[in-house]
Amino acid sequence: MAVSRCYLLPAFLMMKSCLLAGSAVSSPDAELARSIRLDGDIILGGLFPVHARGERGQSCGELKKEKGIQRLEAMLFAIDLVNKDPELLPNVTLGARVLDTCSRDTHALEQSLTFVQALMERDAGDVRCADGQTPVFAKSDKVVGVIGAASSSVSVMVANILRLFKIPQISYASTAPELSDNTRYDFFSRVVPPDSYQAQAMLDVVTAMGWNYVSTLASEGNYGESGVEAFAHISRESGGVCIAQALKIPREPKAGEFDRMVLRLLETPNARAVVTFANEDDIRRILDAAKRHNLTGHFLWVGSDSWGSKVSPVLHHELVAHGAVTVLPKRADVHGQNANTAAALPESKAAERLAAAVVFCVLAFDRYFKSRSLANNRRNVWFAEFWEENFGCKLWTHGKKTGAARKCTGSEKVGRDSSYEQEGKVQFVMDAVYAMAHALDRLHRQLCAGHAGLCPRMAHVDGKELLTHIRAVRFHGSAGTPVTFNQNGDAPGRYDIFQYQMDERSGPEYKVIGRWSHQLSLNMSALKFEPRGAPGAPPPASSCSAPCGPGQRKKALKGAACCWRCERCQGYSFLAGPFACRPCPYRQRPDRNGTGCRPIPVARPEWRSPWALVPVLVAVLGMAATGAVAAAFLRHNHTPVVRASGREMSYVLLTGIFLCYAATFPMVAPPGVAVCSLRRLFPGLGSCLSYAALLTKTNRIQRIFARGKTAVAAPRFISPASQLLITCCLVGVQLLGALAWLVARPPRALVDYEERRTPDPGRARGVLKCDTSELALICSLAYSLLLMLTCTVYAVKTRGVPETFNEARPIGLAMYTTCIVWLAFIPVFFGTARSAERMYIQTATLSVSLSLSASVSLGMLYVPKAYIIVFHPERNVPKRKRSFKAVVTAAAVTGKLSQLAAERPNGQAKTELCEPGAVPSKSASVSAYVSYANHRI
């Protein structure tokens, strides 16, 4: 394709020459009417958007005072400074050929053909003009390098032509990432960083503001499209910012296009931030559309360097643009700075002086531009048009402004009769000129060493060799920062961050709020988003979804990574990241905010708890009652009532009852090794003592009366010593089992986090308990319960024994009641296994059950006897002793009478008493304490 272009260009130029030959105006003048030409030994080309893009089929539109005239004058001024510098290109004069691109890539392509005319061979033999005249070819200037263009789309178009003729190009404003492709744009360089850096800087600004849902707006063309593409690519990689809408402004927008774009931006109202990569004309028109729709303050604009710190896009739209954050490649202070602050790189002393001079150039440009007038600036063919536009007047000659109220006097002064602010890219235009001058100076020193002026070897500059020197230059530019190029011809990324603010005292202005050089440094306290607000307020939100509360994770919605639904971390999980919950360690639970974990509180038995107070109160009363009964028995140890109760077994039984009450204290006490040991011993031992003693008693009664029916001799092992021995054997089994349990599994206290691990983590508790399970505890009472059941069986067997001879019936009644107590205990104990208060309920239930069973034995067996001992001592008197045979005979008669009374009519049993063989007994109707314990057997 390159070959075909090279073939067609000469024909196009020859046709252009024919048209000029038939014109009334001489060809050189007609060609120069649209360009600036400065003579010199070496000619540099220049491409500037002097005019805006035309409408309705026109190539050029209105004049651009800032981006056009100021930048153009900056190039001319820089060339003047280089020509005056004795150290840079000595005895060599730089010239220029400056063209207007009219902010249109196709028009710029046509204009740039002027730069390559001198490099093409012209053969007019086959060329004839339409009227038959011979073509006239004006002498073309040989351009060795080009400064420009501004727009990336223009630079792309021009770079494709210039690379064919090996003409180096240095842009002062084109930032499209596409131009970094050294295989396609190998002769292109730029003193501004590419948009890949700018996109990163803008993304860092958006992230610093806390915005994660934005829209993008791009002008059609390389600059806008590649800039948005770079921003979108970096935002996807970082994953922190999502693009709601990506709108593109056409090159030739139709009527109402910007109104439709504003309405489309409103379709995603949460995406208030709008990232713009658009030219200043499109920026001005989109702000105007937002103003028409009364959207002042709704959009949060983030502008690229094409907006920068320019006044023209925001003119008459100050309120709509208020709060806009823009980026601009780092530049020198427009209000001036000390040249000494930018020390040169240590290349040479000449370089040091040159660096100071370059910094001084920026300060001098303000004086230079303000001093320009119609009289001293005739070389700028567009300056008269600028004069009319800038001062709002009409020149009597060359006047192009229509409707002007007055005529220009020519004595007007820039900065005095009109506002003036240095355009943001002026310094980069000067840096581009100086970079080209440095490269030419290096080439001159290499080819023309010791030769004043141009030597024959530099008569035809080799573009490829010049490009090598351009990429090797290194000097301090007008911003005080090094001007260098990497292998792709790109400058390093350094940006100033501005915000457009309304100030009641100083008026609207751009304020520097930060810097970016591979990382962002932003002064958040200088931000101002409300026109009447104070600086430092938090930025407005631009998010698809509201921030989640503490402990809530973001559950991304399908197809929208930055849109989410807030969900609280469930159960025992905490917020480990914005989108992830993680379970806490086993012994911990989420904190109140759900952002971390904290230890689960440990529930310890407390004496103040109602679950402890009630059992303890019952136990204390029972122990006091037991102590009182024991004291009464001890004091009246030899009285008939005490002796009839069986003194030795009574004291054993009272000891067991006391231990049953005392078992409450280790049950409700805070667990420890000693407490856990007592919990294993006291409940089983107390119950075992009680029921072993009762079992021994009931067994003895049953054996005595069963033996009495068949023989007169007393049964064996019914003496008090025998009773104690039997009881000790029975209790010894319980003691051996408890001791074996203590040795096999030593008691210890532990914290059980599973028992009260409730679904609600806030109510979870660790339970300090002994390492004894509920089942093991019941098993330790199993032997005692077996004794209780056996005793109950004997009580049933001895139910028919007369009350006057023993206490079998009270024992039976006590056993029946005890069985009812323990039958009620079992469902309550195991039925609360799933309760959150299980530990307290089961402990209280067991303690109260032990106390109730002890109270039943105490109340039914000993309280009546103690009552007689204390309150009716007259009944506690000795009775006539009888032999064992008499006792048994009387018991047998009484039993038989009871049986006959149940089987015969009234009076019939009494008759049988008179029959021969019947043994009458006077004592059958006498209420006296008769006990087998009173007889020696």
C-alpha cells in the first residue's frame, strides 16, 4: 500500500501545480496565503489547529485563540530563541513552514503534502494543464522535521505520510496510545506522555474519589477512542471501576446529538462521574447540553489533557463545569518560577546554561505574546484574524469579523485590553522545538565538527540518522523536568491534577490539587464540589450500589461487577474481604461489626444465679434439718425411740442423707479439679449410703418375719454389727467404682464450645464444665438407683408386717415417693439436652432431685421420731421386753387377724380367736414401740 501511495502523490502534486499556473495570483503567494514561511538554513514544518473544524461542508471553522495562535506563536518564539543562542546550532539558522490543520485529519493530510514536495522527483513531460499551459512548479522548501500535530487523529494521518519520506515528527499534544507502536509510527515522537499513562492517572483519580461506576465520553478518532479504550482496559485489569456507558461523539454530529447523549447519560443516574477524552469543541457542546437540561451539579466531570486547564471549553458554562477534575502533562507555572529551580542534567556546562534558558523561555513567552501587535507580527498570516477575535473589533482591511461594534485601532494590547492566560501546551511546543534543535545540533557536531554553519554533509539531512539523535536527546525542559524519549518515542508520564472551582472572591479558576508520576498524590482537602461549599468536603458518590454496612459482603450481580447486593455474613463467619466471608476459628465468634473475630465468652456457674440459689437453699435447709435430727438422736441415744429405730443404721442413713444435701455444693460450684472430683463422689456416695442402709433394714425385716413363719430361731446376720458390715460392703462397691473412674480418667475442667453454640453467634457461650458427660454422671448413680429399686421391692414384700413391730411401712412409703421423684427427674434431665440453659437446668434438676429424695427419707423416717423425742418425751418410755418368740408369735397372730378380717364377715374373725390353738395377745391393741432390736438374739 505504501508503494501505491508513493506512486500517486506526484500526480496529485502536478495537478495542484496546474491549478496554480492558471490562477491570477502568482503561485508562491497563493500557496503561502494559508501558511507561514520563515527562511532559514534548516526548515522545520509545523502543524497547528489554527481554526476549528468547519461545519456544513466547510473545511475550517472559527479561529482558535489558545490552541491555535498561542501554540503557533510558541513555535515561532522558540525558533527565535534557538537562532539567538550561540551555543545551540552556531551559525545555523532555523526556518519554518507552518500550516493550519483546521482540526480535521483529512485537511491536515492535504496540507502536509507540502512537506514532501521537495523530496519527490518531478517530471512534467506527461503533465498538461487544462488550458494547455505548461505547469509551473514553485520551489519547495525541504523540511527536515515536523513539529506537530495537536490532535492524535491528525498525527496518525500525517505520520503515515512522513514515515514514507523518513521525516521525523515530534508532537506536542498527541497522546493516543496507538502512536506508541514503533513498527507503524517509527518516525513519530512526542514530548507529552501517551494516554496509557494519562488513563492510569485518571483511573487513580477516580479511585481516590471513591467512584467505581462511571461513564465515558470520547470524540470519534484516534485520540478519544484510544484514550477511552486504554482507560477501560486498565480499569478492567484493576477491577475497581466499572463503565456504565461508553458514548462516542461523531466527527460530524447532527443537530440534537449532544442532547441525546446527555439523556443517555441520565439512563444510569448512579454513574454521575463522566470520564471524557474529547476535544474542546465537543466538551463545550456537551456542557452546553447539560446546562440546557438543567443538570448543573449532577455530572462529575473527569477531563483528559484536551480539557486540561483551558478556558474556552468552560466559557459561559462555569456552573456546569464546576468541580471538574482534569489532568494535564506537568508544565511550568504560568505565573513564573525561578530558573534556578530547574538545574540541568550533568551533560555539559552548555547544557546547564541551556536548561536555565529553556525555563526562562516560558516566562519570557508571556512578555513576548503580550508585546505582539499588527505592526511587529506580520509573519503570522492569521494574526489579523486573531486581533479581531481577541478584541471584538473589525479591521478596515482584511476584516473578517462580521457584526463588530467598532473598528480596531491597532493600539490594543494583549493582556491589557483583553484577558490572557498561557495555554497549557505552550511549553510542550517549545520543548518539541528544542528537542528538534538539540538533535540537529548533535548531528551538526557529528557531521560538521569544527565547521561554522552548515557543511556539505548536512545539505541533505538523513531523516533516519536525525531520528536516532532525537531519541538520544536529554535536557531539562520548560517545566523543569527532563525531556527524554524511550524506544517508542514517548515521553515519561508526569501530570498535574486540576479542579475547576468557582470562587466568590477570585472567580472561576483551575486549581492544582495534586500530582501524578506513576503514583497519585492528591490533596483531598483542596477539593470543592459545591460552588458555595467549603473545600475538603467528601466527594459526591458515583456508585452503582450503596456501600455495604459493617459485616456485610458484596454479592456481585450478574453482568455488573460493580453492582452488588449486600449480604450479611451468616453464622460464625466474618467479613474477610469486600466479597468474601470466612468462618471464625472454632473458639471465636464474629465481633459486633462482623469484620473480625473475638473469643466466645465463657459461661461459668455463679452462686448468685437462680439456678444455684434455689438448690443451695434447699440443701442448706436439708442439712440443717438433718443436723437437728442427728443431734436429737445423739442426745437421746439410749431412749426407746432411738433404740427402736436402730441406732447404728440410723446414723449411717442420716450420714447418707447429709451427703445427698451436701452434693449440691460441688454440683453448682465453678468447675475445677477438686470440684470435679467431688462431683463424681458425693452424689453416688450419698445416695448409696442412704439406700444401702434402707435396703439392709428392709432385708432384715423381711428375713425375720419370713423365718418366723417357719421356725422359732432367729435368722443369721441381723445384729447391728452385721447390718453395718452388710451396708459397708454395699457402699464399698460404689466407692471402688468411683475410685476406679478417678484413676482411669482423672477429672479436669474444660470449656465446651459446642453445648451453647447457638444459631445466633451473639448468644453463643463456651460452657466451663467438668469433663463428665451426662450419661457418665447418670451411670455413676445407676448403682444407687439399683439399690433403691431393690429396697422398694423389699418394702413391697414387708408391707403386711404390723406397724407396731417395725418401720417397714414408712420405709415403703419413702421408697415409693423416691421412685416418683427419680421418675420425674429422668425426663426433665434428658428432655433439656437441647436447651441453651442445659447446663444450669440439668445441674439444678439433679441437685434438687438428690435433695428431694433425701428429704423424703428424712421426713418419713426420722422427723416423726424426732418430734416424739423433742415434743412428747412421755411417749419415749421403755416397754416390757419380750423374747424373740413372743414377738414373732404376736406378729403372726396380727397378720392372721388382718387376713381373716379381709376374708370373713364382721365378727367371724373374732370368734376364731377363741378356738383352741389361738394365742391371745393383749399387746395387739396397745400402741407401743416394739422392736426386734430390743431382743438379744
